[in-house]
Amino acid sequence: MMMERARGFSGAAVIFIFGMMILQPAWSADDKHGDIITVESVNYQSQAVLGGTVVPARQVMIAAQMPGRVDFIAGTEGDSFVNQTALVSLDDEELLAKRQAAIAAMANADAALRNAGVQFNRELINPQTENSMSGMGVPGMFDQMFTRNFSDMMGFNNPGTDRRADLYSRQVGIEQARSAYTTAQAQLRQIDTKLRDAIGYAPFDGVISEKMVEVGDTVQPGTPLLKFADTKTLHIQVEIPARLMPGVELGQVMKAKLDVGNVEVNAKVVQIFPMADPVRHTVTVKLELPLDAPAAPGMYAELQVVDVNSQAQEVPVIPLTALVHRGSLPAVYVLNAQGNREMRAVRKGGQVDSQRIIILSGLHAGERIINNPRAGITSRSK
């Protein structure tokens, strides 16, 4: 079969088959070097790329509440524990001895209180002012029979006043005994509180992120013992310049790039600090990462924040699969006006979605490029 290809049409080829002329595009969707697509455009507003740090959603510092010697540590960095697990404890022998003394003091105060109550009831039922004797034997009888009666006749003694004084004295004894008992109870509660402070418990499910002491170390109140963190839920903490804050709000989803294989994820704004740093003039913002994000506390992350102060403009956008890399420069294969293939370096912007990327320079909307370029492709003229 005779076939001849003729030239002379821009970007096209003429094929003669059995005397018929067929006009065929020089580049088609099934070209052996890739698919031909037209560059689209999107409305784009400039973005600032800011560096942040991956932090746990919750992290606490467990510090010593009393002086003592570290007696127990549950584990080391990375060990997981459930809520209310004892993580660290201090030696409590001295406190236990004080507790025993406080219990004894409370028992003595309770006995004194009961005795004071008995004495008050006895005075109430059988007044001592009517039965008391100033001495023993004959002198007491003399005082009872002659002296007291003579004093009563002369008006020196007032039985009613003496009785009220005796009742008041017994009542004061009850109040003093009750106060002693209450004081002993308070001392016991204080010691029990210190005993609880001698043990540091996990406030939630998490892991030991940092350990500052070892068993045997002597600590004082306020000495950091260990850090405990919830690493299942992670946040990105970033300092955003105040001028960019008008474009940030709670619940907003932003693009974040993790320092693990340059993985890009969507992060949700969950906390905006109410005050800016007076020195750096930045506002601290926290964004929640997806549960399956390949990140760990302390890792670096980049965040794309829209600059609402800049003017939006139309920019070209292409599939990520159209990019090729020659050295460190990204490039695309473009079909020029003559239909020839040429490689052109471009400058990348942010990603529109998981499949498309913005081109800031080197390409215009409406141009034709090769998508999914095959291996070994090169620039050539038709």
C-alpha cells in the first residue's frame, strides 16, 4: 500500500492514501510522548509560607509538690499509660509517721471531748456548788456547816451565780475539746493531701515525652519530674504575622506540608491566641492535624496562609503529572505556534488540590502542553 506524508500545513500533516488527502493534527491525545492538554487558569491570591512545629494537643509538666527523694518512676520516654496511672512517687515514710501521730492526737482529742461532755452533764444534773467541801474531814464539815452558811447570810456568796459559772466552765471545756479534735482532723487531712501529692498520676491517656529525674534524686517543691503528652491528637503551632491574621479564622482549613516526604495535608484552625507577641508582632495559632497524618511532636511543618492584603489575579494551573524535573528546576513540555515540542522552565506556586498546581511564571493560560510525558522525551522540531 502506497502512503506518502506531505508537509506545508502549520501544526498538521497531510496523508495520501489511495489517492485521497486526509488532514491529521501533528499532535493528538494519543501521541506516543504523552497526552496534549490546554493550560487552564484559576483566580489566585498570593500566599505566605510559614514554618511551624508539630506539638501534642495536650501536654502537662508533672512537678514535685513537696521535698523528698524520688522513690518510683513508671517508665521512660515513649512508654504509654492510661488515665490515673501512677507515673512517679516520692518517699513518704516521714509523712506516714506524721499521719500516725495525727491519728493519735485526734483520738486524744476525741476522749477529751467525751469527758468534757460527761462533766457538763454531771454539773447540770448534780451541781458541784451545792455539794463541794473546802477540805477533808472536820475542816471540810466546818466549812460546809458554818462558814458557807455564814457567808450566805452576810451576802458574800450567790449560789445562782456560782452555778452559772460552773456550767459555763464545763461548756468551755467542751468547746476546747471540740476545737482540739477539729485541729487534729485538719492535721490529718493536710498530711493525707501531702501523701497524695507525693504521687504523680497520668491526667489522661498518653506517653512520657520527657523524663527529668531518676530514682534516688532529691527534689524540692516545684522541681520538674517529667512531661506527659497526648500524642494521638497532634497540632501545628505556628506564629502568624499580625498583618496576615484577617485571613485566618476558627474552623478554617489550610494546606500544610509535613517534613516527612513533603506530605501535604489539610489542617483545621482550632485555636487562635487572643494577644499578639509585643516583640515579634505575631499571633500564635494552632491547627489540628488529621489522625492519620505521618507526623510526630517536634517535627517541622510548613503552612500556606492567604495574604488577603494582596490583589487576586488569574494564574495558569496544570496537573502535577505534567511537570518534569531537570536538575533542580521544574519544567513542562509546551507545543509552540509551529506545533513543535519544547521544554520550558516554570516557577511553581501552591497546589490547588491534590492533583493540580499553580504556575507563577513561564506559562500562560491557553497554551498546549504534554501531560504525563513519557520517559526519554526530548525537545524536537516537527
